[in-house]
Amino acid sequence: MKRTSLAAISLAVAPVALIPSVIHAQDVSGSGIVPATIANSAERPMKFATQVPGGAALAVVMTDANLPAIEGLPADAAARVAAAEFTGSDDTMLELPAAPGAPRIVLFGVAKEDGGSPDWRVVGGRIAQELANEDAAVAVVGLPGSDALALAALGATLGQYRFDRYKTDREDAPSQAITFVGAEEKAARMAWETRQSALATGVRFARDLVNEPASVIYPESFVARARELFRDVPDVSIRVLDQADMRRLNMGAIAGVGQGSKRPPRLMMITYRGASGAPIALAGKGITFDTGGISIKPSSGMGAMKRDMSGAAAVTGAIYSLAKSRAPVHVVAVAALAENMPGDNAQRPGDVVRTMSGKTIEIVSTDAEGRLVLSDAIEYVVSEAKPYALVDIATLTGSVGRALGPEYAGVFAREDAYAEAAIAAGERSTEELWQLPMHETYRKAVRDSEMADVVNSGVSPGASSGAHFIEYFVPEDLPWLHIDMAGVDDPKVTTPLVPKGSSGFGVMLLDELARSWRPE
């Protein structure tokens, strides 16, 4: 038998020890390779003028059958309108023949049956989408006054949004300007530059964050994107808590959600001081990807869980809009950011965690994680900012979508007057809400834990019990609204203001609420 010396054995195994990659897990999060190096394709910029620019396609806004007196219309335009029995009623359209090779001429009806004022944002979105592929500049005529011009520009900017940075074979759409033509051009430009463009940017920022894959947007990169957005915005400060800060502050709820991921949680607080006095606080759920944790979700539809940070995106976009437009308000927005993964260090059903205040939570399901990150975020912002009111927004429960469908987000409040104020703000912003019930029976059920102060799951109805869970961490004397947006953040069809994909829901609503709601 051949003998092998101990020295030979040592030489044989030694090289393995010299190759750490054979025996050690990789030390990066993800692949370390970015999935794209290009931006979204260029879109049409917004301009304002008193005259129709030469060579532009014409979008003529009509409230009746009378054509405006503008150059570029065919000589028989009025006759064609009459022959088509075009009356300018809402959501109708008539294309007039143009000279060979000339840009299109399209009439857009906007007159409401009830005689009410059209939503000029929707009008702008319709025009931008209808003429998206027209290889020419676009001129919009027939809008009545500076407000209508600026609002139509907002709608056109939202309606033409696209997220195509991961398509390497894309064909870029035309990117010539859309010019809104009217006598009040200067006032319209001022309204656009000082108000509506900031709102458009806030919405589009939220859409970008939500549309990005979770390999690109995670707690740290969310914070980096926000810092870049606010880099040159005055009167804004940003504070970020990391895991060490969370441990120091005993934030066991948000830290627990993120403990199973290699991408650690963050709590970001953005403050805009546009006025003195106490602020209004906006708190957003920011689960950058939600597998459900140990209580893992089914594979079907899990890819959509990259959208579970829509609430955090909404509060960030809203406070940007307020700050950039120099709104006379004091606002604090807090984004509770974590990735919920089933790693070997993930929290388990049956665990008990405690929040910053010392309140305890029994973990019934690790898939009821949004309310956990919000509990610490709410306690932190209340302690640090001492707000006069608090609004939290989250893709919290599937049950709210089953109850209300894609038309409404659910709103909960201790006082009906608060919910009514939110519903009114939703109507003005076209991000509509429907009040859902809070009841003592649901409240007691959430607090019926043998192990802790509250349970995080297992109580029906889901949307109402989720609201009562969050309520437990809100001081009783603090005016509070809870918005469950799980049914409206991912539209399946294109509308004039929302192309298919992320809606950016909540930015316009929260912007309006911060400007208009001051509880008595």
C-alpha cells in the first residue's frame, strides 16, 4: 500500500485556504453590477408663448363648436366641424386634414355636461399622449387664462411620463417642446415655474423610485436619491438614522424588519421650514422589497413588492414639491426604509419587539411589516418634531384594495372632520379617498395579545385593524390621518395623468393637505 506523508497532505489542502472565495460568501449586496447606465428617454419640455410657433402640430381646446381665430387652420375647418357635428363635449376629439407632410391638427373637446370647469390637468395629459409620436413641436391653443395654461402643462408633464431606462433597443419618441399659447403667457410661465413644475417633479420622482427594481432602490440608495433631489433646495435639512442609531434609540420594530437583509434599514427625516411654529408630519412606509420575511409570500406577483415603498416615495416627493415651490408651511417627512427578507437572521413569528417608546409588539406574521416600521417612525417624528398633526401613508393591506378597488385609497381618522378634510383635499388633487371605519371592537382585538401590548396581524378586517395598530403609537391628543394606498399605487391601465406603471399616488394629495389642513 502506498504511504502518504502528513506533509504531503498538508501541501494538498493548503491551496484551498489561499482561495477565500471558495469558502466565504460574497461580500457585496447584489451582483455589484448596475443593470443600466442610461437615463429615461428625453421628453417634451413645457414652454409658453403668445403666438403659435411655426411648424407646430396644433392641439385646439374646444368648449363648443366655435373655432378660435388662429393661423394654421384649413379654410374649410368650420364646415368640417359642423359636418362632423363636433360640439366640443368632454373627452371627444376631431382631427382636421392638414397639408401633405404638415403636422397634425387635432380638436380636443373639454366641455362638461354639468357645465363645470374642465380639469385642465387632464386636458394637458390627453394632448401629450395623443400627440406623443408626432415628430414636430406641439402648440396648445384655446386654454382660458394663466391657471389653465399652467395646469395643462402639469398634466402634460405627468401624462407623457415614461420609465424606459432598461430598454436597450428603445426608439426614442419625439422630444420637441409643447408650447401653451395664450395672452397671459407671462403669468402662466410664472405659475408653472413657481408651483406646478415642482409638483410635477415630486410626482415623477416618486414614480421613478417605485418603478426602479429593488436591486437599485434599497434603503441606502433611496436616501442617496433623496439627498441628490434636495441638494440645492433652500430651508431643507435631512437627518438619517442607521442601524447603530436604531439600536441606541431602542427602535426594535424597524430594526427587526430589516435584520434579515444584507441591506440595512434607514430612517430618513426631511424638514422644510417655510413657516414658523409646529410642523405637520408626514410618515411613509418604505419597504423597498417585501418577500414577507419568514412568513413568505407566494411567488405569484411577488415582483410587484418592489412597490411597497410607495408611501415613503410619496412623502419625499410631497415635501420636495412644498419646499421647491416655497410653500408657506413647516413640514417634516419621515421615510421608514427597510428590506423584508427571509435571511438566517430574520425575525420570526412569535418574536416580541419593542419600539422606541418601550411599547411591545407580538409578531404574528412577519408579512405585516409596514405597520412595524411606521410605529418607530411615528414615535420618532412625534418626539423630535412635536407636530400639530400627523399623516401616515402606506401600501399597508391588500384588503383595502379588495374593498375599494383602484379608484380610492382608504382614509382612517379618529375624528370624522379630519377624514372629511382629507377627502376634500383628495378631490382637489384628483387623488381620491374613501373613509373606512375604526371601531372599538377592532381596537380591542389588536391589543389582545398574551405576550405583548399589541399583535401585528391576525385581526380582521385587515385595513381597519392595520389602522388601529398604527393608532396605538400616535398620541391620543394628536390629530391624525392614516391613508392606506395599497389599491391605487399600481394602475393597470393608462389614464391622461397616469401612464401604466407607478402612479406616484400621494404626492399631490399630501402637498394639498399640507397647504390646506390645520385642525381646530
